[in-house]
Amino acid sequence: MAKNVTLKINHIPVTVPEGTTILQAARKAHVEIPTLCYLKDVACVGSCRMCLVEATGARGLVAACVYPVAEGMEVLTNTEKCRKSRKLSLELLLSKHKKKCLSCERNHNCELQRLSAEYNADEDKYAEEEEEFTHPIDLSAPYVVRDRDKCINCMRCVAACNKQSVGAIGAIGRGYNVHIASAFEMPLAASVCVGCGQCIVACPVGALKERTTVDEVWAALQDPSKKVVFFTAPSVRATLGEAFGLPVGTNVEGKMVAAIRRLGNCEVFNMDVTADLTIMEEASELINRIKTGGVMPMFTSCCPGWVKFVEQKHPEMIPHLSTCKSPQEMFGGLLKTYYCEKNGIAPENLYVVSVIPCTAKKSECKREEMGGEVDAAITTRELARMIKTAGLQFSELPNEAFDDPFATATGGGTIFGATGGVMEAALRTAAKMMDGAFEVVDFPEVRGTAPIKEATYNVAGVQVRVAVASGLSNAEEIIRGVQSGERHYDFVEIMACPGGCVNGGGQPTLPDSMRNSLELKDLRAKALYKSDKKNGYRRSSDSPVIETIYGEYFGAPNSHKAHEVLHTHYTADKRL
Amino acid sequence: MKQSEANCAACGERLGTPEQEAALRAVIEESRSMPGCLMHILQEAQGIYGYLPMQVQKTIAEGLGISLSEVYGVVTFYSQFSLNPKGKHRISVCLGTACYVKGSDKVLEEVEKELGIKCGECTADGLFSIDSCRCVGACGLAPVMMVGEEVYGKLKPDMIKGILDKYREESK
């Protein structure tokens, strides 16, 4: 057990385990030390010099985010020397920062702006010539926009990308010319980037953001020839409230539906329905693979960042991917076929908007084999912006229900938004399909935000070995283990973002002060599991909507028609 | 892949001659288990190829199981590494303090203009490449440039054409 150390932070005594950093100790004393390059669980290199403090026994100021505490240490975080140093650092950063704040997506939600105001930093003190800010904005990818001139080289995006074991970007050059870019200054779309967007939520400023399609959606809402339908992904209800100041983990499903309905003439569907549909198809596919000796283990395919990771880094694993489309694309297919046919709508007149926690889904809906069935995919952040533009007082909205026929879904569909959720939902239905007497619906072994979870279940005399991983470096570990023969599974769930969709690259960007003190992914996931528990339907196969969809259209899971509309294929695209 | 391959095609290089490729793969193989081997491999690779084209860096990244952006980051950090091939005659214009105050920036500009390439690049015929350096230890002759091992001092921009013509003549 670690020894305890007692020290004083601004004269306040605190006792913390040995090895704790000054930053962590200060939090215990309820003292906030400003940071820029530090981000809990992601980046800690001590390079931005914002967290400099005075500490006894140290020469000069030290970086609190990396400096370990010592017995009897006295730390002062708010002296003239600290403040001057931080202000200078900010003014130097501001000199190389394109200060186009008014129209910046991160205006009022920018760490650099927040600190500059707090420290009264003069943005023009070391002003650069205007024409210095002329680097082209990278618009190569349909999911992300990178503006190098807003970048402050904090390296948080690089740390996030490396943590994903993708490594699409890095620090290029030396000294004054250091900048963040892909190798050989490749456009992001040509790099190994998978579009997960973890760099976007790591960025403290507006250098990285999603490629917005909000204007297209507004245009469709204004177009009398179009019928517009929205559907919202499971995790959006657990995070949208954050954009309106509600506590992390507040489920705002009812207000979210009401808000979308007030954006214009549209219907609002529940994507948990096609999460249920995914489970029907995927569970059937799994059972079929087990019975017929298909390629095992089978990996889930609902996460487009993960799918791209396989196609680009491990194309040899493509046969292991389930052929099921993601819930977003299943919904697109379902709407442009079943729904259009049933309601006599020409598919080209139906404008389908998905609201997703994800940036990778923006490129997924542009994939050729998806046939443009989803017209626009907007992130939780974009939806929040639309609601603000529309002048809606979010917290005053009534709670409204989704529109039929895609309103009712099961708890299994809802937990798709968190790591382990797809696995648990699949187990609920697959076990019942294999053994009609199997009634268990809770699989706590696969819950929680641990990087890798494993379990073995006995169903109808068959041993089913499962694993769940979130974060692509953990996926990488699973792949390596499977390939080397050290890990043996039948079914593996992968979500690209650590913690799953609740922590997706399209989720609201909260201030560092919250991100560094709260366990966002746990709190957000809890909201989904709470909703699951309250739902009368826990198992996807029990959903009355699913019964209707199969009864009226697909016949049975994995039927010919289901394969045409709900399944897809993958293409090797090896990149380095 | 399509676009990145196009980039490779644009840089015009695969892995060089079979001998070069074999030498590169051998260096990677024998050093890969050594901690911090990237620098060593890059130095060796530059020795084999004269510079570090994309395909060489990709091979190194793949061999070491690290990202291309990491390799590229190291290559662009150290001035000893070059992304472009070097010419038969390597021009090095000193931008050290003494030369700089004596107007070596104008000398560099003139060399670039005369050859139609930028500092760090190589002419299409492979005859010249330009680099800048920091002090060759001949400050008394500032501004100074080197062509190969030859040192030229007390330069003025209008002297550049004459100097380069000498090398052009030689290789005819």
C-alpha cells in the first residue's frame, strides 16, 4: 500500500498517497490550478506551463500536473510569480492563435478564451502579422474539420489519437515551426484516421470540430417537397442536456423529442428500435455461425470507427465482422424501403436525419454501399446548436414521446450507447433464441467501463465465451490475442470510443474543470442503464415494434429481404 | 488507400533498388528489438537512400509497429534527415549569425531563384540541391556558402550565377 504524504496547498493541509501530483492534491484541497495541455485519462505532459506553481524544495516554478508531492511540501498556487508566468504563457499562445472567436464553434466554451479572460491576458501583446494565419483548413474528410491556425500545440489530440492506437496525427517539425499534422502533411481523409472524433473532444480550442451538415438539415426542413424524419441514437438522450447546463447523466429523452419537433415540420423516431433490429439480425448471425462452424469469433459491426479501423489496419479480420449494418444504416434502409412503401412516399422525397454521438457515422452514411439512405448525420453538439438557434428554452420544454411506428424499443436497444450494452442486449436475445426457457436478462459481467471485460455463459449446453472492449487500443489488444491464439472467444463487442458512444467524438465538449473531476462516461452510461431497468421490455426479441417489422416486411431475421436491406459488406483498405 | 498510394506514386519512389530494399529490411530486422532504435534505423536508411522518402518511412513504421506520423515527426525534428533527394552538388548556404547579418538571406534567395527550387529541394536534373546551415566556421569570410566541399566567401547575390555555371560546365 502506498505511503501517505501530508503537505500544504495554499496553507491548507492535505494528506494524499505518495506519488500523487500537486494538481491532484490541490483538487483535494478544493483549489483549482489552471491547465491546458492536461486532460484526465488522456494527456499529461506538462508542456503548456499553465499549471506552474511554487513548491518548497523545487527550483523555480514547477508544473503541478506532473510534479509529485512530498512530505511537508508547501505549495502556493496563486502568487504574483505564478500569475505573471501564466499570463505570459497565455499571451504567447494567443500570438500564434487565429482569434476568430465570434464565429468559432467553441466561443464561450474554449479553454484558452476562459483562461485569457481570467488572467486578463492581452491577445495583441505579441501579435503576429494577420497574414500568418493562412494555413489551409483541412476539409478533406466528411466528419472532421481541422484549422491549424487555431491550434495551440497542446498535443491533447495527438495523445487521444495515440491512445486509440491510430496515430493519424503527430507533432511535425521543430521549434517555432512545430505543428500538428498527419505524416507528410497528408489530408486527414487519406491518413489512417478512422473518424472516431476523440481528437475533437480532446481539443481545448476550436482547432478541431465536426464537419457540420446543419445547414442542409435546415434547408430540408424548409423544403415543402421533403418529408423530414429524425431519429436519435441511444446515448444522445443521456448527453444532450449537458449542452444546456443540466447535470452530467441527466436523461432528457422527452425534452429532446419535443425540441426536435419544434425545429420544423418533422417526425422524431427512436433509434433504439433499430438497435433492437440489429440485435435480432446479429444474434441470429451469431447462432448461425456457431451452428455452421462459421468464422469465429464474430465481432460486432455497429461502430463505424471500429469498422474503419479493421478495414484500414486489420483487413485480415474482415471475415470476423458481423455483416449487420449499424443501427443508423439499418434505420436508413428501413425508412427508405418499408416505411416509404407502407406510407406511399417516394424515397427521394424522404429526408432522413440521424442524430448521433459520433463523427465516424458522418462518413458511414456517405459510404457507397449504404446508398445514401441516411441523408444527414448530425452530432449531439450540432443538435444542441440547432435547438439554440431555434430559440427554444430547452429546460422549459415538455416531455414528449417519439412518433409511431418507431417509438417503442426495449432496454436492450437503449444500452447500445454504452460499452457492453450491445453485448448484453445480444446475450439477452441470443440466449432466448437458443433456449426458449432462458429468462435471465441481466449480464452484469459485461457492464461497466473497464477497458476489457470477459465472461463465459452456458446456454442450451453451449459454452459462449464473450469479450467486450472499448477504445481502439484495447480492440488492438483483443485482435492480437485472438490472432496469436492467446485469447479464445465466440463473440466480441468493440466500440471505438473509450466507454462507448456515451463518450463519443460527437458528444458535448464540457469544460476541463468538469472533465477533469467527473467520470463522464460512467455517469452518462448510468442514465442508459437506469432507463433500461425501467423499461417493460428488456429483450429486443420481445419488442412489439420488432414483431411488426418482421411480420409486415422481413419475415424472419437473416431472411433474403433482411440481407438486402439490413446487411452490408466491407472493403480492405490497408493504410499505414 | 487510393489517395495515399497516389501520394506515393507522386513521390516517385518505391523502395529503390533490390539491394537498397534488402539493406533497409536487414537494418530494421537487426535493430528492432533495441530500445530507441528509430534514430539508428533512420540514420542507416538515409545512408542507404541518401534521403527518407515516404515508402522508406512506411516500411520503417510497419517494421517497428509504430505510426507513420511518429516516424515522420522524428524525421522532421532533426535537420540531419532529409525528405528530398540530394543533388550531385550539395549547396549549403550559411544562415548563422555572422553570415546572416552580412546578407546571406539574399544569397540564399538568389540561389533559389537561379535554380528554380526552394531550400531543401533538389533540381529535376539531380545536379543541385540546396540546404541552409548554421556556421561553417568561416565567419571572417561571411556571407559563406558551400558547394560540396568547396567554400565560397564574401558572397554577393550577383556572384551566384557564375559559381553555379562552373559546376554546370563541369558536368556537361
